[in-house]
Amino acid sequence: MSWITARRRRPAAGYAVVLLGLIAVGVVYAAFTSQGSPAAASAPPASQQQIALGRKIFVQDCSSCHGLLAQGTTTGPSLIGVGAAAVDFQVSTGRMPGKDIAAEMPRKPRVLNTEQTHAVAAYIASLGGGPAIPDASQVSTKGADTGLGQQLFTANCSQCHNFVGAGGALTYGKYAPALTASTPTQIYEAMLTGSEAMPVFNDTTITPSEKRDIIAYVTQTRSVPNPGGLSLGRIGPVTEGLVGWIGGVGALVLVALWITAKRRVH
């Protein structure tokens, strides 16, 4: 015991204990965070053949803006490190490849099919990693909490996308697109990577389980009936107020004109 006590009194012993403590904390943290990381349930590793195909398509359709090595140019940002999920979202929604340079790329019919899209995504992922394309289990809404999804969507998304995902105008001429045509995978990818003016909601900010809850709510609202009659685009009180003002005031004006014209006849 005296031998151990003597060594504990040495100045270096304190530094050794601190170092071991930091290593232990790092190991524990890595064990917990790796379970919820985007790559934990990612798609199978891409083959060299798929990466080669993606490289060929990228050079043909994307390199004019993003550079031959995806390093970025004056007309397109660097894609190194953005991940396969970002590529899959942009290409599967038709935003890329883009024909015109614009501040925001609207959703359009897709140019590349699924196989080509995944090949380009695999190539970009091979350059610098990044979030992977979510698999079926990550976007499945089976057992999801739609009520919690509504709360999360209202708190984090409705300010831009409207409370039912109908989209809406933003500042500086920008807009938030409607989510009516978005697939569960695209919704997950948009939250995971961010798009245009949208912030990134990583798995720490909104957990994978909560992302599934949000997806369940968004997809459920598409089939909800409108018991009050016409939905008016489901974009809120602005449209409803406009219709009420034009319809109500217009009807009053017509009634006033009718009464005035009737009195003139007499």
C-alpha cells in the first residue's frame, strides 16, 4: 500500500488520472452517439462499379456547375462532404441537375432515374462521407406517434411550410414548397441535410424517431377530409379572409346597387 500511496503523490499521477477519465468519457460518448448516427442504418456500401457510374453521370450532367472533382465553382457549391442523402433529395425532386442558375430551385420532373441518382449519390459520398440515404426502416411510419408529429411540425416547420405542409411565401422573395408531393424519404432527407433556406435538423436536434412522427403527420394530413367545405388551398386565414372580404363585401355592394336601382325606378 505504501508503494501505491507514494506513486499517487507524484505530480504526474494527477495528469494520468485526468487523461484516463477523458478517454473513458470519450469511449462512452462514442458508444451512445454511434447508435443514432445517420450512418448507423444506412444503405449497403456502394460498389466500385456504382461509384464509377456515378462519376460518369456527374461529369456529364453536374460538373459544369460543381466542378470536375465536385470542388465547386462560381456557379455551384462544393459537394464534398454533403453526403448521399443531400444528393438523393436534390436529384429525386428534380431540383438537380439544374438548367438555369437561380436562388432557389423549384421541384420539377426528375431527370435521372433511381439507379442513376443512387450512383451519383454514392460517388459524392465516396469523396467525403456525409449523411447516407435513409433506409426503409428509418422512414417507416408504422407505430409512429402522429400527435407528437403534429406538435413537432407546428413548433419547427409550420412557420414556413404552413401547418398542413401546404407551403408559403418567405422573406426576400423566397418560398417554402408544399410537401404534398414529397415522399417519406425526401422529407427525412430534407430534415437531415437542409435544403435552400431550410435549416438542418440533425438527429440530435430532432431524433430519428421524432422524424418518423413528423413524416406520419405530414402524410396523414393529405387524406384528412374538409368538413367545412372547400379547403381554399389549406394555406390559412389569408385566403379565407380574402374570400370572405371579396364575397361578403361584394355581395353587400351588389345588394346596395340593387336597392338603389329599385328606388330610382319608382
